[in-house]
Amino acid sequence: MEFFLVKFVLIGIVMAFANMCNTLYFRNVAKKKAHTAAFWSAMLILVNAITIVHYVEDQVYILAALLGTYGGTFFTLKWEQKKMEN
């Protein structure tokens, strides 16, 4: 299999978005916001399905997925903290 840096970066970005969806899903479940939580749940499944299709073919892209999910959660929670401070 051939390694593509652009694909690696894009998988990382998409997985970051997936983890943002995951974080926002759980935040809205905790707040009992059914419609918003359901939306983020659906987005999470959609984004994960698309991403998994792309990194299953070459396992090196799993690293991109791991880095993206870490960044997605970290930056979403930092963004939420800033919103609460203001």
C-alpha cells in the first residue's frame, strides 16, 4: 500500500470532527436536550462510517484517526470552557 500524506491529514481532521460530534453528543445528553443530542449522534455515525471506509485499507491511517480523535475531544472541551468563562 502507498502512503499519502494528504489522506493522512484529512483522516485526522475528519476524526477530530467525529470526536467533536461525540463530545457534543454527550454534553447534550447530560443536558437532556433530545433533539440536539440525536443530531450529534447521527453526525457521529455518519462521519465515523465515512472515515472507517478510508482507513481500513491501510493500517497506518489508524494513527491519523487516533490523533484526530484526541485533538477533537481536547479542542472541543477547551472551546466549551472558553464559552463558559465568557
